Amino acid sequence: MHRTIGVLAHVDAGKTTFSEQLLYHTEAIRRRGRVDHRDAFLDSHEIEKNRGITVFADQAVFQYNGTDYTLIDTPGHVDFSPEMERATGVMDAAIVIVSAADGVEGHTETVWELLGKQGVPAFLFLNKTDREGADPQQVLTGIRSSLSEDAFLLDDGLTSELAEWIAERDEELLERFVDDRYDEEVWIAAMRRMIAERRIFPVMTGSALKDTGIVEFLGWLDLLTETAWDQDAPFAARVYKIRHDDSGQRVTFLKLLAGRLSVRDEFTLHGEAEKITQIRRYNGHRYEARDAAYAGELIAVTGLSGAHAGEIMGGAGSRAGFTLIPSLSASVRFDPSIPATDMLGHFRKLDAEDPSLSVVWDESSREIRVRVMGKIQLDVLKEVVKERFGTEISFGEPSILYKETIRSAVNGYGHFEPLRHYSEVHLRIEPAGRGTGISFESECHPNALAPGYQNLVGQTLTEKPHRGILAGAPLTDLKITLTNGRAHNEHTAGGDFREASLRALRQGLEKADNVLLEPVYDVKAKVSPDQMGRVLSDIQQAHGRFEAPEQAGGAALIKGRVPVATFMDYPAAFASFTNGKGTLSLRPGGYEECHNTEDVIGHAGYDKDADPEYSSSSVFCAKGKGYTVPWDEAEEAMHLL
């Protein structure tokens, strides 16, 4: 039996120390390391040792009570949360560490939301109960308020009070409880099922540093976690992450969802035939080679060059969409003696390992640009590039990643008919929910346009980001529907539909009420009552908004939403005027309408009519010659009415 367990937490909650204790008590390691001593088994990278934080989601293996476990220690700092999010997709259960001294913090809520979206069962461990000011009961109240009202304390085991609490959440159990038919095995089985269904969430307390509560927690975790894998089903696996080993060889980490995998198995990925050349099971940075792997296991393979993080190999399913998207962009600066193609190659490798970087070569500025969550991530990237590729780099000042959408539905028309070419595309372009990206569907009848051509339209519109017409920012939150189209029996080539589709999209945007979007933070601040006015004023001056402040434990709790552009440097000022005694959480809060649209458009200087990749006009043909029709006249010239 194989289970993959993840450990997640807000930074400094004691997550890595907790993981070390689990490994020690299961005899997976001989001595317990500590982050502050720079000898933690899972924070073994030099960058992690120097910074005292987890940067990379590494794994360890241990055995307990006849079950093989893979433990994933994830980053707790918000700058590395995309790495944490990719890890949640392969977890069978999660352990969320909450400091009994600090309670639920911003990143804890982010973690909880991700686990909910992935449907991952969760256990909570209230750590640092040995700390002065620790209040487990108050933190449990906070968990029930902020995370789930169905969290329950398990320190005393399955008491009659707990049995009644669980029975109230299950009709069959309630009937048994009322009839005084209490059987502990029945209750344990029910708890196991309800935890798997994310209906209840066990909470235990202790101190990882003092090694209290760890063994008891592990026992309950093992008893209350259930997994079932079908090794006889056809092979299916989720790509967890990409790494490159010390020799530069690409290593693909997989969670086997069904069936088995053997060395020399062959696959077709993105049209290319590939073969598994090695199967590895990693424990820290070491691994053992295997001939085969089975459903439930988390393994790594060599031989795959085209797999991408999040996608499913075999079986049904598509590439996972990720929620935590960087809101900053920065240019890469390096010695001019280094060919740009070489540096781009280095960053392409890093992009495979962390797709959220979205590495691009900006032709207009002749520079490499990356997307990041924050400035600490840029500092780490500098160290990674120097360590991996032996090159010193720096970054330009990070800029905000704006996006564009539309306010109401429009129709877009595109025609592409130079001599011996032909295509026409009609689109309905509608605003979609915030954070949904771009989706495509077709309601065009196959008699009007063959399905193959319809698919080409969909691929063109969804395979890569497209620019809006306000500031040239990426388009998002659109539902695009192909309503009609036409091809020519002799003159249509596949590329013609790319041209017509992009012209139809652009023509629609020219008519639309376009909206510029900016990233925002979800802000949570806890300060003394006399500092509350300062924080509220700062949020207001930063063009943010806030809810009515709450009073809790002699402190003021303030929640709000603020543009990243005006608040990204606020933590330093906050720490200064609160003398380090206040707490501030800035969580990525998605995108909202920009507070200073005209300023951003002016600064961007984007000329929609001079973009070489896009045109809103259409091309028609008459008397053996092609001619251009501008966007505002194109609709009347279309062949399909």
C-alpha cells in the first residue's frame, strides 16, 4: 500500500521540524535536523540552508504499520507557493501545521483553499504549544471560523462527546448513537470515510521542537487515512514536477494513478514517441533505481522530454490549471558577452521546472522576461542560476503584470483571402468570471465548416496568450464561441484559419468596452487598537478597501483588498511603525479593475495599430489581387451573413 502525504503551513509554523520528527520516529533518518541548525534532511539544498526556509518541494520515504509513505515537505513562503500548489495535486492526504502561538495566518488560508479545490483530505497539527502565549483552544476557534467549522480536537481520542459530535454529521451514525449502539470500529470506519470526503478534519496539538504529540499524531494519521489503487487498470499518471539532475538530465516526477509502469515502456507525448529509460524512487536527493512502479507510488523517470507539470499521462484527464499566478514581471540582466540564446536556454530549463515563471523572449525590448510572486523569489533565482549554470545575473525592477478583458459581449469577424488562400471566421466574445482565463467552444455546424478547421480556430485562440488593445496586456476572462466559418475546397490552408481567427478576435476587441485589470492582495492585519487608524488610512490611500475592523484578544483585526502596485512595499513600513509586533498577511487575491487605467496605458505606450503580430483588418480578394478592409468596415464585407 502506498500513500503520499504532504506537509503544508504558513512560513515559520514549524513544518520542516515536524517532518524531521516524523522521519526520525519511523527510522527513516537516524538524527533529527533543524532548520536553524542548517542540517534538516529535507532542506538540504544550500540555498535553503542559507535562507532557513523551504524553497523546493522535496520528498522522503518511510514505512509505518505496513504502509509505504512518501512525505512531501512544501515551501511555506508565499513567493514559492506555485511549487506548493503543484505538490497538492499528488497528495493522498495533507498535514496542515498551524502555530498555536500565531494561529491561522494568510498563507494557511491559501493552503486550505487549494486543498479544498483538489479534494485532498486534511489533518491539522497545532504546533509550538510549548511557546509562551500559545493558546490551542483559541486557535481551534480560529480554525473553525477561518477554515472549517467541522474541525475537531482528537488529543483525547474517541471520547463519547466526540462520538456524538461525529454522529451529528452522519445520519446512520446518529441513529446508532441514539439507539445506544456504539461500536468504536464502526465509528473509526465512519471517521475514515468522512475525512476522505472532507466532511470532518481532525486536529491534534503538540510541539515538533520538543517532540510532543508527534507519535500520537502519526498513529491517528495512519488509522484514519484510506487509499485504494487499482494496479490492474490501464496506466495513468499525473506529472508532478520536472527537475534536472546533476548531470543535466531531465527527470520527470510522476504520481501513478492506476496500473503499472516499467522501464522501456513507450508513450506518445505531444506527437513525439518517447521511452522510459529509468525509474527512480527518491528519498531526499538520493534515489534507488527500480524496474517497475505501481499505482499509488510517487516516482521519477528519465526518458521523457515533452511532459509538462500538471498533465495526465494515459487515462482520461487534461493538464491541471494552476490558481496561484505570479503578478510581477522582471527582465533578466546578464553580461553582454554571454549569447542571449544560451541564457534563454538556461531559463527554458528553469521554466520546465517551474511553469509559473512563464519565461519569454521579448522581441521588442530584446530581453528575457520572467514572472514571479515576489522579490525573494528573484533573489533565489539569482542563486540558482549561479549555482546551476555558473553565471552571475541580476533583474530589472519588477513591474506589475496587468491583464485585459471586456465588459460586455461583442461579435468579431475575420476574413483572410489573399490570392490562393481563403478563410472566414465569426466569433462571439463574452466576458467570463474573474480568474477563468480564456475558454473556447463551437456552435458552428460541421456542414458549414469541417471539424478539423473548427479545431484549428480553437487551438489558435487558446494555445498561447493574446494581447489586448489597451496596454498590450494578456487577455483573460473571455468565453469565445465560434458561430460560423467558411473554407474553400481548393485554396484553404491550415494557417489561413490562424489569420482569420486572430483578425476576428481583434476586430471584436476594437468594438468592445475593454477593461484593464490589475492584481490585488487580500490583506489581513492585526495591530493594537491605537494603530488601527493608521492601517485603515494606509489602505485607503493605496486605493484599497476594507471591511469593518474586528476586535479580538485586545487587538484590532483588519481585512481588505489592495492593489499590488500600491502595496507591494508596505510590509517594511508596517513592521517599522508597529515595531515588529503587528502581523500582516498579503495573499494573492486575483485581479480586479485597475485603479489608474489611464496612467498604466500611458506608461505602456502600446500602439495597437503597429503590433506586427495582430491586425484587426481583414483581407479580401478581387480581380486576382488581395486588398485590406479596415475593422470598422469588415463586418459588412463578410461572405457569410
